Amino acid sequence: MTLLTRGARLVGTGSALPARVVTNAELAQRVDTSDEWIIARTGIRQRHVAGEGETTATLATDAARAALADAWLTPADIDLIILATATPDNTFPATATKVQNALGCNGGVAFDVAAVCSGFLYALATADSLLRTGAARRALVIGAETFSRILDWEDRTTCVLFGDGAGAVVLEAPDTIGDIAADASAPGIIATKLHADGAQHDLLYVDGGPSTTQTVGHVRMKGREVFRHAVVNLADVLAEVLEDADVSVEDIDWVVPHQANARILDATARKLGIAPEKVVVTVDRHANTSAASVPLALDEARRDGRIVTGDLIMLEAMGGGFTWGASLIRV
């Protein structure tokens, strides 16, 4: 059995969605598509789209406040904020600093992480590492996106897939730095694996940027190739985490995946032998919210009573870069 340093504990979750809901029927009035076509290929029925005054920072701040309330904490209790996003409010400063200022807890550490749909897992692992070493006591880890602002609304292969939103968690450092857990029974982050493969850049990217085109650009994707890589990479990284934690797939109570496409969720679950009823699914209502999708789904499943204290949950995601990863957590 692998001995693992006990990780940070998850003590609160929160989320925020824009007020406006855009259905498939509404999109069908803009591009050559239909409700039936979208549902059959993606499982998506609707998505939330940010309106005037709603930005990545405002959504992230609302999600952070909800997570703090869930944890019975105040902004003054937070000394680390990591925000995962591919759609920051500005090129700089980091959107995390805008959230920090809005919460009124200036002076601690605040920065952004850019790993697209895997961003929340990258941010979670970074926060966990800092909390384990004692560099911080409590952290807000946020995934927030306004992907609607980088979509080509005339490209039906991408504009139907994405939505806006934010999710957040509060992490708390272990009681004793360097404490060793001999098994996966203690609450906290148990094991995490992250990967990247820059050779796959052209399969999923944005065709703009300040250093190249001096524009924001639009999302471009080769869907079939992304699907194939996603199923293989996600199944492999989930198996890696299970091996590191010395637990079996049967031990998992819930899988909280990145909500990219219902077919990817189904295919990955089948490949690993995970029962479909153990997979948290929100893609039908939220669409793909990139870095926000995992914490959004996690918060929903906690608030509706599916995920309860003591459950063993697996978080997983893959996004542009390619980046991908998984994290096993006892809540």
C-alpha cells in the first residue's frame, strides 16, 4: 500500500450561473442546427450565457461567497485564492485579484491558472500542495468562465457546446503538516495526477491572443479527435489515481467529471466499469463550462444530498493543451 501525505480537506462548495438561459431551440434560430441534433450528439439541452455586467470575476466572486457561507467562514479566513479560467476579465492583472478585492481579503496570495477545462484540477492540486507545506491555511479554489465571449456564433460545431458559470471550493490545511494517512479513509485530497501534451494543440485551441494576433480569437475544435483522446486519456489517468491511492473502482461513491459531452462521460465510465448512476451529470443543463464544470457539478451534487460526508469521490477533466487530470477526495 502506498503511503500518502494527508491532503487538504474540502470544507465548503459554492456555484454561480448567469441569469440568462439559452435553449437549443433558440440556437437553432441562429445557426443550422436543431434541438434533436444537439441532444443526440452532446446531451446538452440548454446553457447559461453571461449578460451585461456579468463577467468571469463577478461569477467567480458569487461562487466564492457561496462556498464561504457553506464552510461557515468569512473572507478574512482565506489567505490563498487560485482561480482557474481561460476567459479572464483582462490580460492582466489576474482575475483572482479582482475576486480577492471584491471579497475584501486583500494581502494574501491570489493568482490565475490557465489549463482550460482541466484548470480547476490544476488549481486544486496547486492549492493542496501549498496547504500541505503550511504556506497557507485556507484556500478558495475557483473555476470560472465566460466562454460565450470567445465563441464563433456562426460555427454550429462549437457554439452549441459551451456555457458560462463558476464553481468554488474552500480547502483547509491538514491539522498536522506532513501527517501520514495509511489508507484512504481520512477526509482530504488523497491522490492527484496531472498531464499535458502540447503536441495536440491544433485539436482544441483559440485562434487569437495578445502575443500573436492581438485579438481575443474564437474557439476552434476538431471534435472527433478530441473525443478519441478524451476517452483514452481520462480512463488512463483515473486508473493511475486509483493505483496510487490503492483503492478499487468499486470503492468510489461518485465520479464528478468535466461536463464536456454526455457521450464522453458514458464512454469513459464504460471503459473503467463505473456504474452510470455513480456519475454526476450536469452537461444537459450547463453545457461545457470549461474550468467551471467540475466545481459546478460538485456543488450541485453536495447541495442536493447525493454527495455526503465520508463519500469517496473522483474528479476528472481534460481540456485544450491537451491537459488532463484526476483527483481522488474523501469529503
